[in-house]
Amino acid sequence: MSLPLKKSLTHSTRVLRLRLKDKHAAALSAMARDVNFVWNYANDLSFKVWQRERRFLSEYDIDKYTSGATKEGLNLHSTTVQAISKELVTRRRQFKKVKLRWRVSGGSRRSLGWIPFKVSALRYRNGQLLLSGLGKPLCLWDSYGLSAYQLGAGNLSEDARGRWYINITVKTGKAPRSAGKAAVGIDLGLKDFAATSGGVKIAAEQFYRGLEPALAVAQRAGKTRRARAIHAKIGNRRKDFLHKLSTRLVAEHGAIFVGDANASGLTKTRMAKSVLDAGWSTFRTMLQYKSDDAGVWFEEVNEAYSTQTCSACDARSGPRGLQGLGIREWTCPACGVVHDRDVNSAIIILARGHARLAGGIPFLSA
């Protein structure tokens, strides 16, 4: 069966993340302290105006108060100051707060470095980036070949180990996809990371638990740098696994439907460590933007009762309650079909993605 694909667009926008050379760390850290100063000033100004007049300042209102600050010794370009105002207003609306958190420049609660920039502030030349307000060009590991992209706005960010990265929005072409590829439903889990409607199960990789003993030793010994390195290793392993899996799924299928498991809700239960280690939200985000770039149909589907509903006859006859969580296979008393719990859930997710659950659904293929 041929599957409808998303309408092809000429271009799409994505963010490229590249690491900068460590020799720029001192200069960027100094700029980040000035960014924190401007952020805190704008944050406090906006809050005081709201208290006095019960109105919110726009980014253009804040720019009037910060105009000329760069001429008074501030180690930032004017476009960066404007970008800070824009980001503050955007996050204030996003989180629906009248005042955001302060950015701290020192001490144990220091905020990681962050320097936003606008499109007009960045230039790429001879393998280096020229950023307005920074005297020297930025050297980086250009793994993407930036000369082939139209660069947009973005930011410089610091990680917990003091390494700096540049995050740039770029426009990319939409690769055409051949129609007729199979659709797949995906049920996310903890015992197995995922089960597909085709009966394939992807084993869960225990990234955090595997290095937890070494991390505990480093933390007890007070080796902060070692602990940060282990945390980074855990995160890199997880991202590598999720990137490879999501890329393979997008390449092999014309439509992807994944269950909307509530990861944030489960992080408040005793399963929090396993849920965070799995990285469900990150995986769905990867699937979404990679599918969009490739022209693959992607949807998050309501997975309520998907483990209890028979994919052959639509009867809700599967194991229920906490006692039924340990039952991995069950037989439908209505039609006699034997189901694997996770694979059956993936088939239901696929069917709901196509709104064809009534009467059961066979495995869809090209």
C-alpha cells in the first residue's frame, strides 16, 4: 500500500552544532559574563516596569534602555545586546513568567556560558567564523562544511567541562523520497527500548547504569572533572545510539508513528532513572526533524490502552493493572490470537496513526 508523504518543501531550517577550539575559552567566558550582566539588567528592568505599570516591555522597549551600552566599555556588539533582549522576551512568554532566573557569573551555581548573535553578526571565511564584537576569528572543527550553507542566527554555548560550541541555524534542501515505503508503528519501553509493528525489538542500552559505579567512585573522591567527563561520556553514548537508530528508521520507512509516552510524568516515579537513561523525548525529537528533512510522515499517536487492545479483533482483553505489567505475552479470549505485549502495542499505534483500527489491521507494507 502506498503511503501519503508530507508535502515536499524547497527548504527547511535546522541547527548545526560545532565545537570551537579551546584557545577561545577565556575570551568567550569574558563575553559570557557581560551577557549575564545585560540579561540580569533587562530582566530586572522588565520586572520593575511590570510592578509599576502592569505592562510587559517588548524587546524594542528594552533596546532603548540598553542603547549605547557597548560604547561604555561593555565587551559585546550591539547586535548581541539586542539578541539578549529578544531571547529574554521570548522565554518570558514561553514560560509565562513576569521574571526569569538570574544568570550567575561565579561560584558553585555559575550559569554555563551563553552568547547569542543575530544573522548580521556572523561571517564565515576561510574555515573560520568572524563574530562581531570578538577581535579574533573563531577556529572550529568544521565537520559540516559551513561554506555550503546559508548561515542564520544562533548562539555560542559552554558545556559543563568548559568546552565551547557554536549552534547555527542553516537552511537545507529537502531530499526527495520515493513513495511506497513501509509504515511503522513504534512502542517505546524500558525493558526493550522500542518494539516495532513489524515484530522487531531494539534492546535498551543502559548508558547511565553501566557507568554508575565509576561515577560514584569519582563523586565520593571529590574528582569533579572526572565526574563531568563521565557524565559527558554517558550523554555522548546515548546520543550516538539515538542518532543511529533514528537515522535508520527514517531511511527505511515512508511513515513513522510513535506512542506519546509521558516521559516527564514518569520521571516523577520510581522509574525516573530508567526513563531518563532511555531518552524517549530526545529520540522523538530526532525522529521528527529527520523525518521532516527526508519528507517522511511522522506523527505522535495516543497510546492509551494500546497494551490491552487486541490488534486483531479490537477487543480490550489484554492484561490490566499493576499485576499485569509483568505479563509480556497474552492470548485474546475473544479471537484466540497470541500477542507479544509490546509488538501488539506498536501495531495498535500504527493503526491509530492511519485511523484504521476498526476491524483490525494487517501489517502495512509497500
